Amino acid sequence: MTSKQTITTWTIVGFIAVIPAGILIPSSSLALAARNQGASDAYGRTMVALITLGAFFLLGAVIALVMAWAKALTNLRRLGDTTWFTTVLWFGIAGIVTMPLFGLGAFVLGSVLAAYLLAGPGELTQGARSTTLSKTTIARWATRGFSVAGAGGLLILGVAISTSRGAPLEGVLWPSLALVSLGFTAVVAGSIAVGAAWWGALFNARLLAHNAWFKRLLWSGIAAAATMPLFGFGVLILAVVLIAYRRSAPDSMTVQPTQLPTTTAPPRKLAS
């Protein structure tokens, strides 16, 4: 059985490799297309070389993340945790299939892997038990994710302003595109952290006596994933539902048995 630490290492390697791939491939491709001269000169050949380098990073990232996903599935199958196995299996497949759709696949696969590393069961010596995240931990991950995504959005906006007429980046093509690509990469990374927080909230709400919050989180998460390619609209959906969850939903980790509804037994009849 593969240790959870090894799966964590593969996942981190994959996430790190995505960063240069997300910067080099789109920025160099757009810069090459904008000049309409192909790779006929030194500049064009440099862009092709950068695209190729980014493709190697992307290939390494995909291999590392798929390896981590496969090893996690093997562990979960041996541990007999059907809930986590089903979740990681089908959302991992969905992430791999939708990988070309503007980072949607990276969000789906990345968020479910991050959630598994945070709360999924590890080795047999741990009793094959999952760790349900508290609302405090869920809120912390959501805050970090929104902060990173927000910083990426501000970087994109800042570059757009800086490339206007008379601004410092006017006419500076590739560096500007690279900064924009870095901003988009940060938005995807932040979205993955938010997605991991959503998974934590979903598994937390699953333990509550009433399933109202579980259904809200489930369907809003599906809607967020479906609309993620639409200029990141899915992040807004996740923001609204996670803020509402933090303010109004009970925490299954703090609900005491005395707080749950009880049934009053009928009084005994005295023997005559």
C-alpha cells in the first residue's frame, strides 16, 4: 500500500509543474500568433522553444497528478472506504476528461485530490477512518483560496492597465502575456483551494441529521463546476454558498448528542 505521504508528494510535484506550464504555453502561443511570422526568426524560434518547455512541464504535471490519483484509488479500494473511493474515482475521471476545457479539469481533479489529502483515510494502521474537517478549517481553506484567486485577478487587471497607451508595459508583448498567464494560474490555484474547502463542507454536512445543507452544497458545487469556464463564474457561486455555509450551517464536529432530537418514551403502566 502506498503511503499517504507519497501521494502527497506526487500531488505537490504535479501542482508545482502546472505553474510554469500555465505561464509558458499560453503566453508564448499568443505572442507567436500575434506576430503572424511563425518561427521564421529568432523571436519565433524562442517562442516555440518556450511552448515546448511548457509542454514538458504540463506532461510532467499530468503524469504526477494521475499517478497520485491512481495511488489514492488503490489505497481507498484496499481500505474499503466506498464513499471516498467513489468520489475520487468519478471526479478524477471527470477532471481528466475536461482537462482541455480552460482549466476546468485541473480544478476538478486538483480539488478532489486536495480534499483527499486533507480529510481522506490514509494507511491501514490509521483504522481506515476519514477525518471530517471542522468549519474553522473549511473557512481557513476557503479564505486562502479566495485570497489567491483575488490576487490573480488583480494581477490580470493591473497588467491590462499597464499595457494601455503611455503605460510602462505598452508594447512589451511576451512579459505582459506571461504576467496575465500567471494571474490566470493563480486564479485556478485559488479555485482548487476553494474546491477543497467545498469538499470539506460537503463531507461535514453529510454527517448532520438533516440533509438540507448537504443538498445545497452538492448542487451548488455541480453548478460551480459547470460554469467555471465562463470567466470563473463558478468561483462566485462557491463564494456565495460557502459564505452562507459558514454563517448559518451547523458544524457536525461540534453538535452534541444532547442537541439532536430525541424521542420521548411512553410512560410505563403500573402493574395492578
